[in-house]
Amino acid sequence: MADLKSGFNPLFLREEDLRQGIELLFYAYRDFTGQPDTILTELGFGRAHHRVVYFIGRNPGITVSQLLDILKVTKQSVSRVLSQLVAEGYVFSRTGTRDRRQRMLELTEKGLELERRLSENQRDRIARAYREAGAEAVEGYRKVLLGIIDEEERERVMERLVGD
């Protein structure tokens, strides 16, 4: 692997350093989503389906409004994706126990299997990269990603991560 440290000064980021970071993020995302995209295409799904399945799997019993808050998308776009996932047996929707207007979402066995298939390669990639980079780099990576997230969202994101 090419040495990306040469000439890097954390106090002064050149335009080239910033562009390299952007490009690396694009390439990493391309490869991170490649295998899941193939599975999704075979099923007639897209990345929105993956995000919905992933976050329902991580948060069984999540409400539609909580899912909307995480994904930052319109109710209409989630409704279309959720309707398809429910109709095809990947997601189960039930009425809230305290508020009958709420819809609580959970993955079915079929949905759990899909989430496992979609995330397996991604978990392997993250695990390999973490092992190769070492503990200090992993902490730095988390700080960088957190720094990319909108400032007003960081605390909520951290609460969700710590709560897992």
C-alpha cells in the first residue's frame, strides 16, 4: 500500500491532502457498498433498503419517526421502501403499545438473514482495516468520521452508538 503519511502535517492541511481524503472516502465507500449492492440488485432493492434494514436490525422496535430521524429522509421515501420490505416479508410492523398511532418496526427471520448477508462483508472489511491500522488509528478514524458529521447531530449519533 502506498505511504499516505509522507509530507502530512496535521497543523497545515494542503488542498491536496484534503482532496486525497475526499477521494479515499469515495473509493472506500465504493468498495464498502459493492457486494451489498450486488445482493440488493438481485432482490430488486437499492441502498435505501439496505439502510432501513440495517437500522431496524440494530434497533428492534424502532418507530418510523425514529427511523426518519436517523436517516434524515422524507416520510414518503421511507414509506415506499418500508412498504416493499413489509410486503416481501423482511420487516414486521406492529402498533405501538403506548401510542397506537406509532408503528414499531422489527426484522423478520427473513429480514435478519438479509441484514446478515448485507453486513457480513462490511464487518469483515472494517475488522481487517482496524486490525491492520491498530488501536490508535481506529480511535483517530472514529474522531475523523465524527468530525465529518454535522455538529448538531454528533451528540445524538454518539448516544445511539454508546446505547448499543
